[in-house]
Amino acid sequence: MEPNDQPREVKIFLSANRPNLLAGGDRELVLLAGLLASALIFSVATVWAVAVGIAAWVFSVAALSRMAKVDPLLRHVYVRQVRYQPYYPAKSGIEAEATEVPKTWQ
């Protein structure tokens, strides 16, 4: 048999690589906004609460969809940045305090 000189091709399906979006925004955050709006509506149970709850949900979904258009994985990047913040302290400016060097490095 003759070896195949062609490189191997692998099909990458677009549906397997898309971020999970619901109503154009991050799925978990849109569902959380809906949960909070429905909790407001059912806990207060007035016409004004329904109006405020629906308005809050519409505005939050609009903001979340706009955020997802910029970067669909923005929430994951923010959570990782908050988690790693103690390891990489922010320093800027001339008057910023320098971080302490661990004693094992000296």
C-alpha cells in the first residue's frame, strides 16, 4: 500500500465551538436576571412590581447581549482575573507601593 501524502483533515463543527448564549447574552447571567425579575414580581405582587420587574429584565438582557457582542467569554475572563488577583497585584504610577519580595528569593 502506498502511504497517503495528504495531511489529515478533521472537520470542526461550528455548533460545537460556539459559546452558550441565550437571548444574545451569557446563558447563566440571563437566567439569573430572569430569576431576580420574577422574584421581584412574585414577592411584591403589584402592578408596579410587574412593570419594574419586566423593565429590569429587558434592560439587563439588553446589557448582557451587548456585552456578549463584545466578548462572549467576558464573564469567564473577569472571574479568572478576580481569582488570580492576589498573585498579580496591580502596580501603577510613581507613588505606588512596591510589593514585598519573598524571603526565599533573597
